[in-house]
Amino acid sequence: MSGRERKEGPDVLSDIEIAQATKPQHISAIAEKAGVPESYLELYGTNKAKVDYNLLTDEEHAPGKLILVTAINPTPAGEGKTTTTVGLADALARQGKNVVVALREPSLGPVFGVKGGAAGGGYAQVIPMEDINLHFTGDFHAIGAANNLLAAMLDNHIQQGNELGIDVRKITWKRVVDMNDRQLRNVVDGMGGKAHGVPREDGFDITVASEIMAIFCLSTSITDLKERLARIVVGYTRDDKPVTAGDLKAQGAMAALLKDALKPNLVQTLEGTPAFVHGGPFANIAHGCNSIMATRMAMALGDYCVTEAGFGADLGAEKFLDIKCRLAGLNPDAVVVVATVRALKNHGGVAKADLNDENLEALEAGLPNLLQHVENITKVYQLPCVVAINRFPTDTEAELKLVEDKCRELGVNVALSEVWANGGEGGLALADEVVRLCEEPNDFQFAYDDDLSLAEKIEAIATRVYHADGVDFEPKAMAELKKLEDLGFGGMPVCMAKTQYSFSDDQKKLGAPRGFRITVRNAKVSAGAGFVVALTGDIMTMPGLPKVPAAERIDVDEPADLRPVLSLERPAFRLKSGALLSYATPTGGAQDVRLGRYTIPFGRRRLMWEPGFAPGLCYLGFSLVPSLRIRARSASVSR
């Protein structure tokens, strides 16, 4: 593998080291590059900003090409969908294309749970990655607050006389928290006596599974937002009539909490490509796409918009196409399906520990997973597609050729992607193919028509996309679907809540299983979002933490303004207080920093910077930043 190889070891920089070693451009420069007038820009410091959504209505824009990046079903081996999305955008920018990225915001649940971050990886990242992965601009807080305000107003209405006649056994609205916390899935609240509420069974969802998140991502204006919020069904009366947020007069206050969050967040890639990161529903329990507002803004400002949808194409891409594109009137121009040889071998039955070894037999056994996703895109949705092989150093030429040959049998091209190691340069071949596909005409179609019944829509997804033999509806699900149709919700699209690991509803069935049926155990309406959710298998709307959560590996320097920066490989010596360090920057400039307190013991030595100075992570004679060298001058040195 040319360039920066993907490997492990002490000499390989982590994602956060790469991100922190990159000096970002001022966000106003990124806005100027994207064509955002200063009057629409709201700065959040120097490296992130919000863009007023009125930009979309105040000025006319010809929409650019829409490129969707999706992937095979995820595995522990990893696929690199966000990394490919960012790297593809940087590659297009290197070719002189006017391109803007549109991504989802990470949830704290997977950040502290399994993933540990979701801003791309290697040299294909969006920055500031620490901010994006944590609190960012506060959007998720606003969404959680709006959700829980509605919950509080609902319970207060019941406490204050229950004029609407709400049946406390039929409340469907839950509180949320943006954290994986299985302890909160099922709770009893309102305890403590009459003054403390009405006791009832309750529970929490993770914030990204909230209908507020779905509404947030599907709203096209503040007026549309308020109308959608008002339509939220929070429960039912004793005679089974729906009770809405509008009935509780909650939509205005909820919109007030969301009005600033609704503005898309502008950041940048490591190579300075403009990127909108906005909204973040999970694709296994929600619709898995970033906001319509951000996607439209990226299309308005760029000739090419590169976006992604969560998890595999059976979830994220299906919902992007059947829900987001249907509701927003979008028509994708090209689709990228990301895969790795390692992940395909995992689908073929190889354990994670053995994925580095060449295994053509296992690869061929796992390839049907990729091929089914590709065929769904090209045959069901009638869209042009390219397979991006996210290359690892352990991939052999024979393995890569096998993937390419099998894809070409379907008439689909394959492009090697090396963006993790080489940034945009490693995605030029993929960019060439994407540009070519964008010029081809397509006959985009949905997987099902609007006029089908809810059960028929679920059947269409299960049989056409998952390749199931059919669907089994549990009695509770059938009753709920009938009730929803009787209430006038039958014309809505369907959002399938299903495991992300398999085409089936059984996460252990890898590859492209056959001879299975999908079990729908329940359904619920997200009337504000505009779709009906079908719950399959044992999917949950509040995940739990794994045995070893990523939170155990996340830390911050203490104290924050004192950073260890020097590692010395010479006999012990001391730099006295007041020593002046000078280092060259990657751009050829220089910067001087005066030392305060110091400590350089023998062995791996650490030097503390004076509070107020933060030059970054540097090493004497070697640095995390290419071509960065540091030396002491005007220093009193003692041995």
C-alpha cells in the first residue's frame, strides 16, 4: 500500500493525533469557499459555525449532483463508510470539483459504547473531531430537551385533571437520554404520593431514536417543524383516540428549543472541504440520515453533494431512498457501496482474529452480501452504482481481483479506496467513476408504492430488499397496523426497525441468507416524522453498553492547560524555567514558546508547558506533524 499504510504500532498516529496535528482553516474561510454569505454565518468559535436555513429560500440555487455512500452489513472488521464519504469528497475537490459533504452527527451512545467516534478515520476525517464526537453545537441537547419537555407536559396534564381523558396505560411517548443505558429501558415513575405524579410504567429511548430527531432531520423550515411537532402522537384516550402534542399545546415551546439547532452545522475535512454535520438518527431503529436541511444546503452550494446513510444498504440506503428521498423529492445521481475484503471474509465465516490471512474460499462465501446490496441498488432502485473497496495492507491481489471479477459480472465497476492512508489522493480513482456515473441517466424508483397497505409495504421491503420468503405479523402488530390505517396513517412510508448485522432479523445470519422470514412484533406511528415504524426481531430503542465500552479508553489531559509534549532520547538534563523553544510549522513559519514549569526525568521524559501556551503534541526531533521539528534556544541547560 502506497503512502501512509493502515497498520498498528507505536509509530502510527491515531485518528485523534492526526486530527489534532492538522491546523484547521478559520471557519469563515470554509464558508467563503462554500459560497455562504457572511450574513448567514453564526460562528461557534473559530472552527465551526451554523448556517441560517433562510439561505435556501432567500437565494435561488441550482441543485448539484447527489451522491449516496452506503455499505455492506457491518461487521467487527469495519467497513469505513464515513471515511470513504469524506475521502471521496476530498478527492473530488482535488480534481477541481465544487463539492460539499453532508454527514450525521455522532451520538454519545456509540461514542462511549462501541465505536468511540464517528467523524471518519485516518487522513479522511471531519474536524474538530473531538467537538463533533462530544457536545458539538448542542443540537442533541436541544432535541433531548424538546422531547422531555413534551413528556413533562403530558404527565403534568394528567396530574392536573386529565381533561383529554388520556389512558395512562396507552401512553406511547418516552423520555430520552443520549447515552446507552439499558437500566432505563423499563421504569416505573410517578412514585412518592399524590403530589409527585401518577404512577405508571414508563421508559427511556436513546435520543437518536426519538421522533423529535426524525422530525428534526425531515423538516424543511421552522413552520414545517412546528406543524410536524404538533402531529406527534403521545398516546391514546380511553376510547382509543390519538392524543397529539398539538392537543397539549406543546409545539411552540418545543420549536423554541429547536430553532437554533435546526440551522445546519458547518465544519471542514482535514483537507479543507466544506462539510455539513447535522442530525443523527440511527438507521437500525430510525431512518438513519442527516437532515434534509443540510443535504439541500450542500446540494445548493456544491456541484456535488456527498452524503451517507447509516449501517448497511438494507437499512440506511433503503430508508434514504424510500423515506428521505420520497418525502423531500430528492433523486440521487450515483451510489457508492463500501466494502472491505476483511468484512466480506467475516461474512464468509472467518473469525476476526484470522482476517489477515488470505482466504479466497471464505471471501467467495461472503461476497453474496456485497452483491445483494449492489443488485438492490441497481435492480430495485434503478440507480447507477460503484463498489468502493476500502483497502487494507493485508488484502492480497488475488482477493481484490476476486471481488472485482464478481462485481463486473453484475456490470458494476470496482474502485480501490485508499483514503484512510492517503486522504483525497487515495480516492481519485473512485472520484473518476462517481463523476462518470453522475452523468448517466437513471430511472430512480422506490421499493414500494404509496397506495399499498402498511403490511404490503413491509412485505415489499422484506422480499425485495432483504430477500426474505415473507413476513410473519404477530397479533399485536396486525392489530396496531389496522388501527393505524383506520386512523388515516396508511399512506405513510414504513421505517423498519431491524438488526444492522444481517439482511434478516437474526443478527447471526451473515452473508446473504435465504429461506428465512421476517417477524414483525409491533408497530407504531411517528406521525410528525411522517412514517410508520415496524419493529422486528428483538430490536431495542435503547441500546446497552458492551462488556468493554469505549468510554474506558477515552480521557482528557489533567490539567487541561498543561500538555506533555517532549520525548527525549538522550542523557537526562534539565531545561530551566524561562527557556525559549522555537519550532517550525508545517507551512514553513515559526513559533516561539517560553517554558514555565518543567520536569524531565530520566527515561520517557515529560515537559509541561506554561498555562496559556498550547503548541500541540510535539517531539524533540520528531513530531506528530510531518516536517515539524523543535529545538531549544536561548535556554539555560544543566546536566
